[in-house]
Amino acid sequence: MNYATIKYYDIANGPGVRTSVFVSGCRHHCPGCFNEVAWDFGYGSPFDKPVRNEVFASCKPDYIAGLSLLGGEPMEPENQRELVTFVQNFKALYPKKTVWCYSGYLFEDLAAGRVGEHSRELLEQLDVLVDGPFVVGLKNLGLRFRGSCNQRILAVGPSLAQGAPVLWDEGSVE
């Protein structure tokens, strides 16, 4: 798996200060995408052990709220297996920090395992999922943590427990 970029001290992709990993590879090709360069699975650099360790180290300070996964598309089947292990390791290191993931796929398809072999397994490691493709006609710059009003911010644990999407409430789940 390759990554397009890593943003340290990011405040745009989830609550608090976070480290955001932008993976490479996306088949959605949403018109108006802010990160078209990351559609190519070969773009960027390998997400190897030294890079993973750098990300882990960046999250150590108490003021870092967690990790955000974006892209490209973290939920592409080619990215899932590596991200499952990465997020499991992150959660072992930082059990009180949150993991957010941005995906053009819908929660229902990920939870049902219809998007690659490890989509459900990766989903189970997340705290919050921002799901749905970016739709330029529904773009709204006033939205928090998403680009278009069709996208949902979901609390993953409660959503999996109920078997249906549960909207994230900033006061209950980060």
C-alpha cells in the first residue's frame, strides 16, 4: 500500500489535533474531488514500517486526539488488510485515542462485507466513519468534517450494535 501524504497536527479531519494518513488508490473518482492525485494506487510512497512508526510516534503526545484515515480510499480492497493491522497496532498503543475514517463507500456495504475481504474487520476497528461519496452538487463549505451534505458522520460501535447507521454525537463518541 502507498500513501499520498501524512498531515501532522491536523485539525480539519476530526475533533481535536490529529495525525491524518492519506492513502493512495480510489475507484470512486468523484467529480470535484480535492485529492485527485491520490486516485492512483501507485502514487506516493510505500507505507512501510519506518513510516508507520513515525505516525505512531506522532500520536504519542496527550494533546493528540487520534488518527484519521483518508485518501484516496482507505476502504479499497487493496488497502484494507494493511490498514487493519495498522489500526489494531494503533489501538494497542493508544486505547483512549480515536480512529476516524473517511470513505466513499456506505456503512451498510462495509458492514455487510461487500467491499473487499476485510471491510467489516477494518470497520470494527474504527470509532467514527464519514461515509458516502463526495457529490459536488451537494457541496457545503459550512459542514463540519465533511464536504457534501449526503455524507454521514457515524458512530461505528453503536452502528454495528444496532445493525443500522447511528449518527455521531460529538458529546458521546469521538
